[in-house]
Amino acid sequence: GNSVTQMEGPVTLSEEAFLTINCTYTATGYPSLFWYVQYPGEGLQLLLKATKADDKGSNKGFEATYRKETTSFHLEKGSVQVSDSAVYFCALSDKGYSTLTFGKGTMLLVSP
Amino acid sequence: DVKVTQSSRYLVKRTGEKVFLECVQDMDHENMFWYRQDPGLGLRLIYFSYDVKMKEKGDIPEGYSVSREKKERFSLILESASTNQTSMYLCASSSWGGFGLQRSYNSPLHFGNGTRLTVT
């Protein structure tokens, strides 16, 4: 079956530090990959996505590249802000009739 | 903007009660989902629906049922609440991402803000 593994948190950084949150996946087909973000007290919202190998998704300074050879979709940001503090979820969707499979989430805490 | 509204932000119920969690979306989405979110376990799919009166079991349907009588509304029902159902419940909706046999869930999920249910 499909699965998503992401690094455990919390990840604690100072403002303007470089961020990497690792995500690897297992899927039977050729999935689409997503990063969702959950700010405190809110539901999840889509941050970025990539639908095929070597695609790069980007949004709000965050980037992730779909690496089929390493089955990875690591999230990166060059300079984090306090407002980026949230829980980040990696997810995949197989083509067809499957639903999203989520990782367990990684909490990011950014201090001034 | 798509809006997914969950009727309650916080609920406290007693063991054995029948509990209804309501979710409404305003974008005419075909697909609707109920997840529960627990620390260390992430999001787990309870039930989903891709059409009115249609429902499919997710990964953890035991102890839950759902109702989708209208396209915009998807209700989660706890027939007899138990303490292990204390959790954050998230509703989501999406539209079809493709056509015909290539239909997929590639279109993004739009989530409500969640209902934190405590069963005592």
C-alpha cells in the first residue's frame, strides 16, 4: 500500500535560518505529491504540489522537487519567518480512485 | 475562495451519546471527506463520499457512519460515543481532478477548521 514518511519534529529554528523537512514515500503507481500546512487553530491548506517526476512545486518561498529515483519530496525554504511556525504534512495521491495518504506531520517552530 | 464550514469548534459529549458532526461546503464539490487528527498519528481517513448518497469507508470507519443527503453537506455520526473517539475531526472537500477513467484526487483538498470533540 501507499505510505508517506516524514521527519519527526518539532523542528526548531531561528528566524532567517534554512529549512528542510524530509519526506519520502512508497506508492504502487506514479503519484502526485503535496505539502499541506496547518497553522495553529486552523484546518490544513495546500502549500504546494508536484504531479510528475522532476516537477518543482513552489509557493510562499517554499519549494519541493519530486524525485522519483529517491522517492522523495523534501520541503525547503531559504529563510524562515516566525509566521511559518505551523505543522507541515506531506501527502500523496495515486492516479485513479485513491484518496490522499498523509504523513504524520512535522511541527516547525521559528523563534525571533 | 472555497469555504468548508464545520458546525462546531468544540464539543463535549458523554460516553454512549449519539454525536453528529456537520460539514458544509459552498463550492459545489463532488468529493467530501472526514478525517481525524491525533498527535503522533497524523490524519486518518474515516469516510469519504464522491457523490450524493454515496459513501466509501476509509482507513478507520469502525464506530462511525456518515450521511450525504445533499451535495454540499456531509455529516459524520458517532453512533455511541466512546472515550477513544476523543479527537480533532477535520472535514474536507475537493472537485474531480480529471476526466473519465483518469479521474483522480489530484485537485487539492479544502479543509474546515476542525471540531475538537471530547468524550467523557
